Amino acid sequence: MGEGQASLIPHGAQPLSELTLSNLQKSFGGTEVIKGIDLDVDAKEFVVFVGPSGCGKSTLLRMIAGLEATTEGDIIIGDKRVNDLPPVQRGIAMVFQSYALYPHMTVFENIAFPLRVEKLSNGEIKTKVDEAARILQLNDHLQKKPGTLSGGQRQRVAIGRAIVRAPRIFLFDEPLSNLDAALRTEMRIELMRLHKDLGATMIYVTHDQVEAMTMADKIVVLNAGRIEQVGSPLDLYNRPDNRFVAGFIGNPKMNFIDGTATAADGTGVTVDLGALGTIRVPRPAPGALKGQPVTIGIRPEHVELDAGGFMLELTPTLIERLGIHTIAYSPLGESGTFTALFDGEPAVAEGQTIKIGVDPARVHLFDTTGRSIGQTG
């Protein structure tokens, strides 16, 4: 379909979503990189695509923007299928990892550039640029060249160039990756404020799950071109659908210990962990799970020194003291390294054995395919 195509939604009806992706697929030659994505993004949502390098998140964003062609499936923005529309006609604006500013132009002219392409009057351009500069606190920098600005200021100029277009959807492709840690934190807060002030729909790509957890209304976890899970940050943290999501969401990452289910019913699963002992995990499971290999998952922050529950003896070989937290890394046989996170500055030392406890109700359980067992809520 082209620009004059018929609407997919009856006249007078409201679109169900700001963006709908339906069975979206993308192949480069014989290599399939996006493998049937179905997703709805509601108006005013801040949605984050997150996943490891090579999972397809930037390719998916570029397909929405119109910078990559679609092999199969539909992209619907509002009430219109936009697969065949060029980027400028899709009602989107994209902010890239690189600032992509014109070094010979002032900040004002960089922000105004898309408006000049649209041939707006000088008065309209000034009004729109001044408003974007006010929102982004760039009023005092409009006559400067990009080379005189800090990294954060240059990123705000790039965002300003998107704002003046008044897009239906903002797309951000790892926009903070080039900034140092302190500035990334500052810019995260600014983007969250911007989302609230504009009431805009935003889709944000990052490999940093901390960014995803702190910024998103909804997280889309991608892996090898497929969606593993969609949900709010705390949904994914507390109720991961599978071991991949459980291990990706959370910092430090979840500990995994392999065992065998020795009993299973509607009230829980008993897991034999060999030399580490036996744990009863209160997650309902079919009786057929008995005798099957399973894996338990324990978040580092869900353990306590000398606490009750399921107990482990650990001998840390490395300790990170961060003031607000202390992180201890201990070998745990075939399970590799066990990570424990404690509040403050507890009395733990390298080479000295400690006893930690975890509430079995906070332990996650996975089958041999990596799917969560007995997940509720």
C-alpha cells in the first residue's frame, strides 16, 4: 500500500494501539534476524527494547522507522499500515547513538534543520525551536556550535531536532551509550522527565538492563530475533517467564544451581541439590516433574547472613565494597560462582566461610527447557 491507502480501522473508531507489529520478520539474504514479532505499544507509553548484542533490537527499531525494509508482516502506526511509507511520512522521529549534528551550524540551526526542509516560515521555526530549547534547557546555547558543547548537551540538541517535528512516536537507538556513567544517569532522568512533560510515545533501545528497569513503563526482552517476554519492569523481575529473562533482568544477575526434583505437587517442588542439600520450593508443579532435572534461581539480593530458610555455606574469594552494598563472590562447585549482595558493610572477608540463608518462597524454579515452573501472579 502507498500513502493513499485505506485505513485499517473503520472511520470514527479509535486505534487500539499507537503502534502494532504483526508477525514482523526480517531477513538479510538467507539469515533471519527478526523472527515473527507481535507487539502492541499504547499511546504515551515508554517502551524499552532490551537484550544482548545481536538480538535484533536495533534492527527492529530501524524497521519501525522505515530505515530497514520489512521481509514479512505489518507495521501499523495509529490506523495506518506504514510498511511502504518512507520515514518522513511515518510520524516518527529517531535519535541515534551518534549525535549526527552539523558541526558548522549553530544549535538553533541544527534543531531547525528538519523544519527548514519542510519549508516552514521563519516565525514558525523560531517558535518551535524556542519551545524545544526551553524544554531541554538549551536556551543559552542556541547560538553556539556543537563543538563547544558537552556530550550531554549535544545529545539534547539531537533530541530537540526530534521534538520540533512533533512526531507521533519517538525512537531512541542507544542514545546514551557514548556518555560516561555519571552523565548517563543524568540523561536518564532528563529523558524520563521529557517523556512526562511531552506525554509522548517513546520506544527506546538499550543493552543496559538497568536503563530498562529505571525508565520503562513496559520492557520487551529480545533474544535471537524473538520476544522472550513483555511486561512491566517489576513483572519481569519478580515473575520471569524463563531462565533467559531471569538471568538478564537484575543486577548482579541471578544465581543458578542445578538439581533434581524428588517430589512435586500442587504445593511445591522438593529439589535435591546434591552436596548443597535439599530445598522445598513452594511453586506448584505436576507430579510428572518428579525425577526430572530442574534448576533453582536465587537473586543475589535475596540472601541474608546467618538467616533462616535454605542455608548455604560460602567462602568468598572476591569482595566488592561499594558503601551502600557489599558484593561477595564465592565458588560453588559445578554451579560456578555464587554472587551474594548484602546491604551496607557486613563483616565478611575473603577466605572466611560465611553462612547465608534464603527464603524458599523467593527462589525461582526452571525446567530443562528453561521455562519457569509454577510461576504465579
